[in-house]
Amino acid sequence: MKNWLFLGAAIITEVIATSSLKASDGFTKVWPSVLVVVGYGLSFYFLALTLKAIPVGIAYAIWAGLGIVLISLIGWVVFDQKLDMASVLGMCLIISGVLVINVFSKTTGH
């Protein structure tokens, strides 16, 4: 169970770092730039802890998939970026893929 919490922490810190990357304005703003470095460092640390028990392919698929969806939603809400039907459909497929992995895969460590 703790490995899934580590994976959740890796996803959340990566999303914070990526959102801060946009806000850093090319590393010209100090505090968002600090969040980028700290966030990515923590994200990879938590991902490394995750990989002690969850296979790398499964962990990375979940980490990247949920990160894509969350960053797209943050871009839409916070940065007023547009999402068209193709991007919404693609994100639904990503979420579906993550669910299939978690529910049906025998390699996830459940």
C-alpha cells in the first residue's frame, strides 16, 4: 500500500513542478523556479521508492498518464488553455488505460 502512496506523491509533486515550470516564465521568476527544482527532485525520489515494489513499466504508465491528464486540467483551469474534443477524448482514453492496468494487470503488485 505504501508503494501506491509513493506513486501518488510522485505524481502530485511532478504536477506541481510542471505547473511551476509554466509559471516560472523561463526560469525568470524565483519562487516558481524553486518549486520546479524541488518538485522534480521529490517526484523522482518518490518514483524511485515506488519502483522497489511496482514494475517500472506499470509505475511509469500510471505516473505519466495521470500526470498528462492533471497537467492538461491545470492548464485549462489555471492558465486558460483550451481543450478541444480530441484532447478530452484522448485524456479519457488515458484514464481508461490507467484503470485497465490497475484493475486487470497481474503485475501491479496488488
